[in-house]
Amino acid sequence: MQAMKLDSTRTFDLALDPKGEQRVQAQPTHTIEQLGLNSRHGDLLFIIYHNDGSKNSTSNVSTHGQTQSSKASSALLIKQDPVDEYLQKQPGTIKRERDTRFCKHGSSGMCEYCLPLQPYDAKYLEENKIKHMAFHAYLRQLMEQAKTTPITSSHFVPPLDNLDFKVANPCPSKSHGQYPIGICTKCQPSAITLQSQNFRMVDHIEFESPAIIDNFLQFWRSSGAQRVGILYGKYEPYAEVPLGVKAVVSAIYEPLQEDSHDAIQLAVTSSHSILNNATSATVDAVATSLGLVRVGIIYTDLTDDGSGNGTVVCKRHADSYFLSSAEIVFAGVNQEQHPMVTPYSALHTFGSRFVTCVISGNSEGGIDIFSYQVSNMCAAMVRDNIIEASVEPSLMRVAESTDKQYVPEVFYKFKNEYNIMVKNAAKPTFPVEYLLVTGYTRIPIHSQSDIYKHKGIPDRESCGNGSSFPTFMVLLFIKESSILDQTDFDLLVDGVRTRSEPLISELSSRSSWQTLLMILQETATHAPTASKSNTSAVPAAPKSCQYCTFVNQAGVDSCEMCGLPLD
């Protein structure tokens, strides 16, 4: 019996029956008659493949195993935020005390009534009024439901999916041209059903010092103009929520902006440039040297109510809006620019921890801080141009499909007057509440911030003031001045962070540091004062120092706090 080659890897035999019991002795040159077949119509000749593919199959399995192993190893190489590394190693279970009514065992035993709960336990979250579970609790719930293997396993499959609402170009079916020439179920994005997100990327926002907010508000108190700033801080575990995360704000950087009483007016052409301007790289570098990262954005929306009691107008409430549609789009853009790095996603990013804080009036007329994030679905819809702001701040508009942009159907669910859950089309508009995830904000009574409390540079008393001021802004000024080289600047940062006297003494002996002190002293000594010759002139507005953010009296050209020029 001669086997005939199909290709370089597969061989086969010929047989007169399907089981291959009547094999045919065949040569490549044999005719039909020589194979033992009759010339009648309907005679069948069966091909029996050899099992030569076993080696190839083994090779494929080996290659697949190597691919899976490489995926697992690449996931392990992803550098997460330290808080994620910490929470990933925690058990996360919620301990329960022994129930004297139901537990029948001793103090060392355990039963279903005192067994620790999972961090995503629905009953526990409801009883403790936790509307949104923490991200790591949500992640563990997904992994439990999908029976996901550990990240160290070669069979690990990332459980987190990133949303995408764009048409797949080219179409996987390859049956038609790119949109708008054609579209089918293979490339068309599915309809979107809006629903409240049941988890939060950040559970709590905390300011290290009351002075951070007081200093930020001082400009509005003096001039009535609104302000915007970038929050720098770090992420830490938050014990009030199982596996929770809080953003701890250490400093606020205020970019150059124009005075406006009813809007945020930046000294740039686009509002989105607040996070990507000429100085953002330098600011980020200084923050990184202090162990800080961007954690969010903050701005004021304050209007004095005219009562003279220091109270303000309550603009944002349940009957108006909490975050306008334009602000939600802005927040979505910011969150997309600051994705959270995680090995539990195939793209190694998922959602964002970038928060939006609004300082506005509360229902009692006081000044309060309201913190928000938009849902991951909202951020993806903003990125893919599915939604856009409307003239009504409490309503979000669904974009129309064009030749360049296909917009899928969007729906949202709500309870009608009969308390029945119904689904409505979101076009043309829908309430913005479906896109928001609220957070909680706390300002401690006493400052615990090394970044804000520390007097910063040595011999600062010689500059005219020895009180505490924001070290972050002073370091930023020193960095931008280029008076200190990188080595001396790193030494300064290490001295500020560690409060090391030897490092400060070493820096004080450097010639570049002496040059910097001399410039500061000369600036403070020869600072011009306001002219008193023209008493009939209209008083100028107070000026905020762009370096230390201190609000100076009108008419001065240098900061009364740090001595640096105001212009």
C-alpha cells in the first residue's frame, strides 16, 4: 500500500469504504480501472487521512501555551499604582463577630452566621448605605463569576472589558466596503442601554490641609472671579469601604487664567488645554519629584447672594443639576486622558481615577465641595462622539449619525408613574444623572500635609516672611527659573521631602543656591510699592501670585508673601 502525499505535512490513503477497511493500492500514475473501480456512474472512492497532524497539533498547542504564558507574564510586568499593588494582596473580606443568637459553636469556631463576607456582598452594601462598591471589590466579583484563574497562571484571561462604540473598519466579514459604503451586524456597534454604574474608581476625596482650599478660595473672596486648578496628590486605601481607594490632595496648581465672574476664562485658546499646556510637563515633573500625581481638577461656581452674611447662591440641587452636560463632557475628556493602568484588562487600562471637584453653594447657603466622576460608559461615549452637551444643563444630547460617524441607538431605563421599569429612547436628549458617579469629600480640621505645612526652603525668613506657604508652587518657580541645575534641584526636593538637616546644609553651601537667595532678597528689598499720587484712579483688582497663589492687595508688583514678581 502506497500513501499519497497531500502536502508536506498531511498524507492520505484511498479506500472503497468509509471505514477504510478496503484500502486501494494506488500509485500517482494509476487510472480508474487500475484502482479496481468500475466505470459506472456513482462509484465512490474514499480518502482516509493519516494522523500526521498530531505533531503539528502538538506544536500548535505548544505555541498557544507559549502565547498564554507570554500574556500572563506581560500582565505581571504592568506597573500599577502602589495602592493597587497593596489592595491586590489584601483578603478584602468583611469580618463578622460571633452571633450569640444563632452561632452554636465556641469562640474559635465559625459558621454561616459569622463567616466573613465578600467585599461585594449586596446585603452588606445595602445595610451600610454604600451605593457604589469599590473598584477592587467589583473586580473580585467579576473574577469570581467568571472563575478567572490567578494572574500568575498561564491560562489567565483579563476579566475587564473596555467599551468601544465605533464601527469596526474594515468589517470582519469583509463582505462590504468601509462605513458609510456599507454596514452589517458584524461591524455595527450594539445598541447602548444606559444604567447607573455600580462601582466607583475613587471612593473618597480628601484634602490634606484646610489651607489648600482656603488659599484657593481667597482669590474669589477678594475679587469675585471664578478659579480653576489641577489637583495633585496620591491614592491611598480607604477603610470606610471594603477595598476602597481615596484620593489625597496635597496641592492645587492654578494655571494662568483671566478674571471672570460667571465662567472659567483661561489664558489659552481651549478649555481642554488646561491639562496640556506649555508648563504642564514641568508641573508634572515637579509633582513626580514629590511623589505626587494628577488626581483631578477643581473649580469654583460661586455667587454671593447679596445678603451681606457671607452666604452664596445654591445653584446645583436636585431640581436643577449637579453637573451640567458641558461639564460632564469635559470630565469625560479628562478621564480619557488619565486612564488607570491595570493588568486585569486586555488593553492594560480601565476607567480612570481622575476626579472633578466643584466648589459651589449648598442648600444652607454655605460653601461646599462636591466631587464627581463620570461613568466608564460616559467617558467612552464622549471619546467616540456619541453624546454632546445641550443648551439645557440637565440634559445630554445624543449626536446624529453622519457619513463619518455612526451613532448606535441609545436607551435609558426608568420607573414610570406605575412604578414599572420601562425603557425609552435617549434621542434627542436624556437626563445627565445616568452618567454621574458621586464621591465624598473631606477636609481635615488639622493639617497633616508635609507638602503644604513645610516651610520649604532654608533661610526663607530672610525673604521677609517665615510663615508656612505652599512648597509645591515655590519648587515649581525654582524649577522654571533654571537657576538650580538638576542635581541641586534634586537635592532640594530630597531635603524638602525628608526634612534632612544634612541635605539642607549641603544645599545651602552650593553657589547656585546662594544665587537664588540673592535674587529673592533683591526682589523683596526693591519691590516697588503702589503709586499714591493719583488718588482719583479706579482701584485695581487684587492680584494672585502665580507661584505661591497668595492674593495680594491691589497696586503691588511683587508678591507680599514670597517676594516674587506678579507679572
